[in-house]
Amino acid sequence: MTSTSLLDAVDAGQIRLCKILVEGGSDVNEKKMDGTTVLMAACSLRVNRHYHLQKMRLIRTLIESGADLKAKNRRGKTCMDFIECHCPRVLTWISSKSSTAENNKSTIASLLKGSFRKLTLRLKSART
């Protein structure tokens, strides 16, 4: 039987598989050789508009599961740096809601959870 790492699933863009692996107890703080964590890889994952909500859910799931927001890769970049670069709307929204969000996992997770509701409502209203 082969094993699939969470990092491999994120790199392949398999968002559903990532959620299954996290729920199954995979290491959410797994790192690549360059120090990039699963959360950093998820933040930099390029998705189309259809998968944006799922990407945000994956990020929330990783944070709620204990992903280290302060972990640095070999270049000294943190997860928040990746969010700033690849998910600027998320960073802007988090910053506007709480100035201490960077240091508080539960605050970030709850803020993102509220964002999902708003985004879901926007998507539903756009379809009608």
C-alpha cells in the first residue's frame, strides 16, 4: 500500500483529498526540503474561481487542526507572508477584523469561517 502525504495532495491541488488526510490525522506541519509547510503550500495553491471557496476551507481546516502560523521556510517567510502574497483579500479581511489575528489561531479560523458564509451567500446570489 502506498502512502500519500498531505504535502503531495496540496501540491497536486487535491483539495478534497487534503481534507480527508487532515481528518485522518496527517501531520499538518509537514515540511518540504525548503521548509515550506502544508499551510504555505495551500496558500500558494492556484485555483480557479470555482475552487476558491474550497481553498479557503482547506486553509481554515489546517489552521483549526494546529498548523503552525509562525513556522518559517528557509527564506524566512511565514504563513502570513504567503497569505499576503497569494491571498491578499484574506489578509486584508483578517487585518480589518482583528489586529492580533496573526498570533491567534482560533481568531483566524473564526474570521475565515465568517468569510465562508459571506462568500457562499455572494456565490448563491450571483447564480440567481
